[in-house]
Amino acid sequence: MTNIILLTIDCFRYDRCGFNGHHRNTTPFLDKLARESIIFDNAFATGPYTTESAPGIFAGQHSFNGCYFNSRAWKAIPENSETIASYLNKHGYETLAVLSNPHMTESRNFDLGFDSFRNLQIDGKDPKAKTEDDSSGFSVADYAHEIKTRMRKYDSLLTPYTIPYVAHRLLQTRNEWPAHRAEYVLQEFADGLKDAVKPVFGWTHLMDLHAPIHPDVGDTPVYKNLLADADRVVGVDSDRYRQLYDHGLRYVDQQIWEFVSKLKSAGIWDETVLLITADHGEALFDRKEMYGHPRHHHYDELLHVPMLVRVPDVPSQRIQSPFSLAWIHELLAELISEPPGNFPSESGNNSFLADEPAEVPVISDTVDENGHTIAIRDDSWKYIRHNVSPPQDFWYPFGDNEQAYHYITDQGERNPADISNVSDLSATAESYLTAPESLPKLEGEFSREMEEQLEDLGYKM
């Protein structure tokens, strides 16, 4: 039996990879690896936000049939759910996870099915309940949030708050950056894999492309990269932030190369499946001043993600049929020649490697206090439906409440088509629309420390 490694990267865009045609040399190692891998050219996240997408990857769940933790925006895995870890564990795999996103915690059931589970961002602390020691005072995270809020009131590159912001981030590079870097995460993961009984399933998640991107990447001086990040905060569209993103991706690529080198040195590379994908992409000022990954932003700069699967002794190919990350569990079942598990999302496919169109559409969705947004697509058309309150144009400045795109020819989604082209998709989307108050709640509450970590990464609490 082969080992299976799932490596997910936060905010990882399809079109910034060299093997997908990007003009900068961002992914030299992945480009080489792609030549011996299966590339899913039309892989789509189950949502544009980690809390909407990670349950899809791990448990085949969407927001409309999941649950939430603390508030409806923060999804969790329902108790007793089948996960890819529990499925592979039943089929003889030792399972381990070394993660670095503060949303992927035991409190939200991301440990289901793992023999060993570590979230390096939590470092052994339980974020489920507030404690008497939780401070309600003004914290460093509050300070950073206040600076960013004031910077956004300006539309110029330099503001009165730019220098304090840059100084704050520079101090963090010397003390503690908001997220662990790939070098550390992958070393901890490699150590765990080395000690695990084989065959092993391992999952790790990297945060290096999530803003704020660490400024010590590429050949650009740190202070210039910090100024590029200040551009992002102000919301000014400048190419130097996109360059910073690409430098961050080149750093991640280098760390993956070093990780694979460790697997080769340990003698397990030749019997290991490596699946690399993203939880979602990242808006890089593709539409006006929009950056990041807003929850209801269901355009493909966020939903279209890279997916590369290296399987020993299986020839490379590029799969064109649409693929939902909620179907990863089916792909893994196919690779180990076992029947699929009991997951809520099913494609109806007999084989993904045969590049057959799925029998069901690909669904991405978001549910929070504002309402439900759903994007649904077949092999040519995409339909987006915002079912929100208050009215959509009050809180979200892009697009009508329903939109259609022929996304194969209009890959930037710049030319809305007539809704009559997607009547079947529209009807299917209607059947999935969910009232936010109907979602079940997983009991628990964020600690103040956890809120500070999330705020420093840009999550609105």
C-alpha cells in the first residue's frame, strides 16, 4: 500500500503557477513535478474562505449541509462525520496531521480520524472555551487592527499610518509572525512521517501565501516588501503586492522541494502519493480594490485552484473535467482501489483518471449571518446566486444577485451572460439555498487569544 500525503496551501491561485502558464518563475519545482503528475485543470474549492472550503476537502461537506462554531461564518465538522482520515484509518493507514491554520482545530473536529493531530498555531491550547485569564484589554492585535482600519480611509500609497504599520510588521518578523512559515511546518511534518507506521496518511497545511505575507522572500529588501503589504491594506492596486505574492509562492515551492528531498532520503518517496492543492485562491485586485478572500466573493480567482497529484508509476496527464475538492475522498478511494466512504458529496463518477464529466454539478457556497451565496457549474456554464439580507448591494459591491458566465471562454468572468442559459443550474441552486438560522451549532467559543490570532491574519471577528 502506498503512503498518501495531502499538502494544502492557503490562498494558492491556479493562474500563478508556472505549470499553468504564469509568466513569472514562481514554481520551478512544481513545474518539474507536474511532468510526472496528474493535473486537474478545473478543480474548484467548495468555498472562497477557509471555513467554507476546509470541511469540503476533509469531509466532503459544504456550508449548506455542515455546522458552525461560535458564529455562522465559522464552519466546523459535525460530530461523527466520516473524514478522509477516518476513511483511510479504517483501510489500514496510520494517520497524522500537522496544520498551521488557526481555524483547523480539534474544537471544530478537524482531528476526526487522526491517530496524531497537531495544530502548530494552537500549540496545545484548547480554543473552545474562554477562561478567567482571557483579557478584555487592548492587545497588540487590537492595535494592528486599529492601524489597518485607519489606513483604509485613505486612497493613496502613503498614509499617516503607513510607518506605524510597517514598524509593527517589522517587529513581528523579529518576534512572532502571525503564521508559522513553511520551513518549520514541513520540518515538523517530515519528522512525524518518519516516525509513523507505514502506510501513512498525512495532511499538512501552509499559510505562507495568506496575508500578511512574510517580507523575507525573494530578492526585494524587507522594507520594500512591507511597503507592498501596506499597499494591500490601503486597497491600492499596485503590482508590487502581486510581486510579493509571487515571491511568497517561490518560497513555498522551494520548501516543498526540500520536503520531497527529505522523503527521498527517508526512502519513502517511491511509494508515496502526493496531492497538492489549495483551500481557495486569492483576489489580487482583479476587481477594483478587492483583495483577499471575501466570503461571498464567488469568482474564480478564489474558487479555481491548482491540483496536482503525483502517483508512483502512473503517467502524467491533464484532466479537463470539472472537479470539486469535496470529491477528493473519492479520488483517494480510487487510488487505493477501495469502495468510496460515506461522505455527503458524491460525483457519480466511476473514474476520475478517465477524465469523464461528473454526473452532478460542482457546488461552492457560503453561509453566514448575511445569508447564502451559491456558485454552481457544469462543464461550460457557471451560475452565482446571492440570497442575502440586508440587500446585496448594501454590503457587497460586485455583481447582481444572480449572474451567469460561460466560464470556459470567459475565464475572467467579465461578461455576464443571460440567465436563461443556466436555467437547470439555477433550479438546482434554488434547491440548495439554506437559511443561516437552520445550520446546527457545534458548541464552543473562541478564546481571546484565538480571536487575536485570527484578527492578525485579517479575519473579521
